[in-house]
Amino acid sequence: MEGPGRISPFQLTILLFLSRLFTMMTYLPAGAADERTGLILLLGLFFSPLLQMALLQAGFFFCRDRGSFSPLSFSQKGTEKTGRALAVGYWMLLGLICLYSTLELVRFLSQAFYGGGFLWVLAAFFCAAGGFCAHRGLEALCRASTVLLGLTIVGLILLGAGMAGTADPRNFLMPVWEKRLFLRGLWQGAAMNFELILLLLLQPFTTQGRLRTGAIWLLLWGGALLTVSMGLGVMFSLGYYAQGQAYPLFSAAQSARLLFMERLDSAFLGLWILLGLVKVTLLLWLMAQIGGKILKRPVSGKMVAAHSLGLLAAVVTLLYQPALTNWMKWAMTTGWIPLTGVLLFPGIGFIVQWRGKRR
């Protein structure tokens, strides 16, 4: 992963923010829209960047002796096997995140428009689009993401204004403090931030070798503020009705009204599909880069296509196994993926490097 700088830190910050936004628009912790306890949960989400930064700083500490600050950079003799094993581990983690993101998008689109049908058609189209974009490279994705950021800002403003127009103050109830809910929100903010892993792995591809601390804080706090804002919007717009919705933000967009725009759900869907494409493209591209490291071969179009076809096979298999899909969704929210990618794997690399120096 010791590649030359290809994108600026600013471009990487935008790319990670857009990738994070897709998950935020899909997932709100259960109870976040509850009138009585939701504010406590959202308060924990608001302070979650403190925990996320602590995790990242620990990960950076474990990578500090490597010039590129990458958990896959190994310079000591005798550490090649460990580096390769960790590369396989990261490849698998990224594959799970990519699979989960694609499943969420395909299932939602199928349920929203086709009554649960055309699953494999949607999966094939989306995996092909992600593979094509990944083949175009990281630089092209960053250029497109800069334009998408402007569209995203406009879309979020419209969505926020629409939900504000349908907000009902009667949906607000004085919150009851519960420490458990606060800690749950604090943890969930970190558990669902898969971009913490991407931030570590993409450091070598920037022109400066790593993001500055201020940019990381901006990324974390920006995500937290948007998550809390979305939760508040859903709470005041839908009230108790939000509790039974699998995608509460989309339900809020359906009921939002803004001047001549009777429904904002179409704008939400268009924005969400583009954000999902950015996320899956980034993951496929990075998986191909790590795959090249594992196989010790240059990354080619065939390698990207193989990853895209493998993703399609996994998605189609799980789409027709609801019990397994639901279990996977639960497992992805527990937080083991960020802990493994940000702490465990870099910690193993640190120990191996340290032992190599002492020999």
C-alpha cells in the first residue's frame, strides 16, 4: 500500500464524508426518533466523535513507525507474512462493508418501487456500475465527488426545510435521563462509522501522506452533527410514527412539503443512490488495491471486474436468505468491524514490527 500520492487531503475528506453520509441516511439507531428517550440517544451520538478520535489516535500510534502511516506498511525484515495476512484481513473487512452497503441499497429500492421484486436485476446493475467507476480510478471518483458534494448540500437543505415545514412541536416531550441510552448512542456513532478504517487505509494515497488532525475533527463532527440533525428532523416530523419505519429518514422525506415540491422522496432517493455508488466504488477500488498487494500483481481491469462479479454473487445469494441478511445487519451494528480494523489489526502489526526491531 505504499503508493504515490494521488489525491489531495481535501479530496479525501470530501470522499470519506460522502461515503459516511450514505450510512447515516440509511441507519438511525433504534429509538433515536422516540419522543421520550431519543434526545438522550442523540446526545450520545453528538459526543461520539470523542470516542472515534480516541480510536483513531490509537490506530495512528500503532502505525507511527511506518512512513506512510498505513497499517499495511511493513519495513522490517521478517514481517512480510504478517503484512500479507493483515492485508487479507482488511480485504475481508472491506468486503463485508461493501456487501452490507449494497444489500441495504438493493433491498430498499426493491421494496420501495417493485414490491420486493427485481432484486437480482438491481443488484447486477449496481455492481456493474460500481465496478465500472472503480476501474476509472480514485482520481476520477474524487473529481466526481467534488461535484456531488454541492448537490448533496442542496439536497440536505431542501430535505431539512421540508421536514421543518411538517414539524409538530407536540412531538417533543421532556427527555428522561438514562445513562445506558447515552452510552449506547456514544458507541453506535463509532460502531457504524466504517470510514474510520478507510481513513487509515487511504492515508498513503494522499499528496501529504496523511490527513491533518483538523480535517479529521471536521469529518467526525460534521458527521455527528448531521446524524443528530436527521434524528431531530425525523422525531419532530413523524413523531411516534417513525418507530415502525425501517428507513425513517425516507419516510420523513415522503411527508415533507416545500413550496412547489409536494414530495421530496425522489430527491432523497436520487441523492442516496449516488452516495451509495460513491461508497461501493471506493470500497471496490480499495479492495482491488489490497488484492494486488496480496497477489503481488499490478491492479488491472480484470481484477476490478472479478471483485465486482464476486460482490454480485454474494449479494444475490444473501438477498434470497432473509434470516441470514437480518443477522448480518445486526452483526454489522455491534462495532466489531471498526475495533478490528482500527485497533486489532494495527496493534498486531505494531507488535510484529516491535519484535522485529529487537532481534
